[in-house]
Amino acid sequence: MTIDSRQIAAGMLEAVPFVRTLGVEFVEIAPDGADGVRVTVRLPDSPATHNHVGGPHAGALFTLGETASGAVVLTAFGALLDRAVPLTVTADIAYRKLALGPVRATARLGRPATEVIAEFDAGTRPEFPVRVEIGTEDGEPTAEMTVLWTLRRR
């Protein structure tokens, strides 16, 4: 799989203005195993995104994780965008520990991309999870998230 990480990041920032509003930065977009994708995004520390205890607001963390998952979907299934619309079905997040300072979210495709594409090509509307680990820049886990996506036919 060839990945143009600059194109993916630019596409996300263009398509989702809220990501720009929060100042989300794209750190890494890379292959992950034989048939997967890994994306890491970063939320800089800013008083504008803080909650009442000085860490990133839960909504900012959710957006960070959902953004990472969306970039995974765009990377893995971008070649289908002329005939498929990726949509979020559900998203679950568990906040485990207060995050302070800049935060990173790393997302990984939960099913092989080839399997999802085969289901789509067979006429079904596949669903697939993207798992997201959220934590501090030094690697301390603070939240985990799973976003369930589908590919709807255009």
C-alpha cells in the first residue's frame, strides 16, 4: 500500500473544518502490518481546549480520536470514494485518566482492508472497527476508543 500522508492530512483538514479549529496535527500515517493502516494525530496543549480541571476537554479528546479513525478510513478506502461514502455507525470512548499537556491518538484498522473491500464489492454494506489509543506525548494511556464505520454506496 502506497500512502501519501501529506495528501491524507490535507484532505482531512479541508473536509473537516472543526479539526482545523482544534489545531489537530497529523504526526504519522503509515502501513500497519500486511493489510492495515496506523494514524497518529496530536492535540497541542491549549487553554482554549481545557476542561474545568486543566486537561483537554472530553469533546476535544473525542474529536482527536474520531479524527485519527477517519484518517485511517480515508487512507485504507480512499480508492473507493468515487463509489462509497464512509460513515460512522457508533463510537465508544472510555476516559481512564486525566491527560495533561499535548495529547496523541493512534488509530488502527480493526479488520483487514481487503476483507472490507471484498464485502463492499460483493454488494454488502460492510462494518469495521477502528481502535484508537489516546494518551500523553510520553506514552501514558488516558483513554481508549472504538469507532465503528461503514461504507455506504453512492
